Amino acid sequence: MNILVINCGSSSLKFQLIDSESEQVSAKGLCERIGIEGSQLVYSPAGGEKTTTVTPMPDHTAAIKLVLQALTDEKTGVVKSLDEIGAVGHRIVHGGEKFAASTLITDEVIQAIEECNELAPLHNPANLIGIAACRELMPETPMVGVFDTAFHQTMPEEAYMYGLPYEYYKKYKVRRYGFHGTSHSYVSHRAAEVLNRNYEDLKIIVCHLGNGASVSAVKNGKCVDTSMGLTPLEGLIMGTRSGDIDPAIIEFLAHKENKSIDDIMKVLNKESGVLGLSDGLSSDFRDLEESYRKGEEAGIRTLKTFSYRVAKYIGAYTAAMNGVDAICFTAGLGENGSFVRSMICEYLGYLGIAIDAEANGKRGEDIVISTADSGTKVLVIPTNEELAIARETVALVK
Ligand code: AMP
């Protein structure tokens, strides 16, 4: 069955068409600047040429119409008609406490997702627009919602509650939700396969290190803790997001800089993280690594602080699970940044971890990078959220 995977943002839309039997991508692409002047469709059919078409896309329905046209185009298309698309899987950022698993999309489900909008005001409305546009153009095709938060819904109360007045949980559901769940689930399952072990018998820590970054603790097949919270701002130091800080800093800076809370939140989301810590040098770890190697203070300070924070979370989650069998690295930095991986693993000698330098230098494959006698296994597992969404979608529509 062909599954169309849609990841809809406020002005962009990423898509992949995946054959569920072979699990190969038939075509993928991206609509950018939807609703803004200069919108364009980037389209890559498997084995074909990548094309960029600048064309007006006043809204998401127009964007999806263009995607469907490209997929069924006589020359560059990969299916003959829309009937060959068996289902659509939509990435949805926030499912609140309502969604602990992927679900078939119905009118009631859409209403329940809308009720989660205030928890993710930038993302959920855009996801819903994508769903509405697809339903309009493919009214007979089943659709599935796959939530970034769902995998983390198994966390126990002590992991998801904050030390705040309980009434805020009761009134507004203020609690830890966690994000990147599709990636944490995919990678932890894959780690068990690579290690040839039963998923339910393992204690796994997944470090999803990309521009956004989060860690999760997966014990006996269930997520028991994760570093992102009510929003994706908590936890690790990220590309431009601060991660954990003393909350009193917000008031302190607002007074000192004569800024509003909204202004400070913008600083914490867009101007902090490794970009801020490196004094504006870069949010890209490749630039920071270069700076570190040149012996510059900015690169050294930033990578040391970043790695230390990751190592601290690994320590906390090892304690939370009373041990750890496998530590996995994934996403842009986790998969490609062998240097930062080594820096993090230097803290993990207490787990009996030793890294095989040759394996750590490889790229693009599922690989164990710890030595054979390493007490805890360390793996690099390239994440594949689109494939995970396609698998969830097939499982529900079959
Ligand atoms: P993602 O958000 O998963 O796409 O990850 C993006 C981040 O991965 C970028 O900010 C880069 O800093 C990082 N990254 C990508 N390639 C490399 C590499 N070869 N070495 C170090 N970091 C990398």
C-alpha cells in the first residue's frame, strides 16, 4: 500500500510517499512559503531528478493539490491516480493527555486535537490545516494522526508532574508531555533489533540530538521519562533553545533589559542554545566543532556545556531506571557528530563504556559504537520518523 506521510507546518509542508511493503520512499518533497510570495515546491521522485517549481500557493489546500499533481504527473509522477494512495499519515505535534497512541482521524478526533491547540499554538493548528486540506482533496482516503507526544504518555506521575500548585495541572493540564516521541519509539525499537534482544527486557536511553534535542528513558518497552516538558523548550541545550534554566532568570532579564515576557520567551526559543552560548557564532554543530578544533573559547565553552548537559541527563535516567543496557544517538548531530558523541561518552566511564573509534567514525547505518567488552552498549541509529508514521498508518488502516 502507498502511504502519503504529511508533516505540515504553518508555512511549509514536507511529504513522502512510502510503499508499505518494501518500505521504500517512492517520492518526497517540500512546499515552502505557503501563503507567502515566492512559494515553491521541491519534488524528488526516487531515481529521478529533483525539481524546484516556483508557483503560487495561497494556502495549504493549494500546496497539497500541487503535491498530488506532482505524484500523479504523467512524466514525473510515481502513481497513476490518487486511488493508488491507500492512506495518509499526518504528523501531529501535541496530543495532550487525550492521545496515547496513533489514531484514525474522524470528526471527533479533529475536535479533540483542536482542544490540544493551546498546548502547541504554533504547531497543532498547522497540522490541522494539513488534515483539512487532505480530507477536502481525498475525501475517501483513510487518514491517521501520529502524535509526537504519544510515546511519552506511559511516563509515571512522578516523572511528568512539576513542583507547581496542583490546581494548574487540574485546570490547565500543566505537566511534562515530551516530544520527538515517534523518533524515540523508532530508535529504541530498532536498538533492540540491532542488539538482538527483547524490547521488553531492555533499559534504553535515546539521545535525539538535532536542532531540537531531547533524551528519553525507555524501560521494558515503555517511556518512563523524557527531557522536554510542557513545551519543547525544556531539557537539553539545543540549536537556539535554552533548555533547562532557573525560571527566575525570566523575571531577572525582563527587568534588566526592560523586556516583556513575550520578548524573553523569544530570546529563550530563538536566540539561546548553542547559538547564544557561542556568543552568536552558530547554531550549527559543524561550525562549533571547527571553532573547538581551532582552540577558540566560543567553540570549547559551547561544546563542553552542551555535552555535559547530555551526560547529566544520561546519569539521571540511568538512576531513574536503576541501570541502562543501551544508549542510542540519533538525529542530525547524534547521527553525524562523532566528535560530540565522544565528548559525551567521556563522562560515561562509570558505566564501563568504551568507544570503538573506527565504528564511531562510520556514518549512515545502524551501528554499535562501543567496544565488545563495553558494559553498556552505545549505538548510532539513524532515525526515520516518516517510516515510523507510515508503519503506524498501515497498522491502523489494515
Ligand atoms: P536535525 O535537526 O536532526 O536535522 O539536525 C540538524 C543539526 O545536525 C544541525 O544543526 C547540525 O549542527 C547537525 N549536524 C549535521 N551534520 C553534522 C555533522 N556532520 N557533524 C556535526 N553535526 C552535524
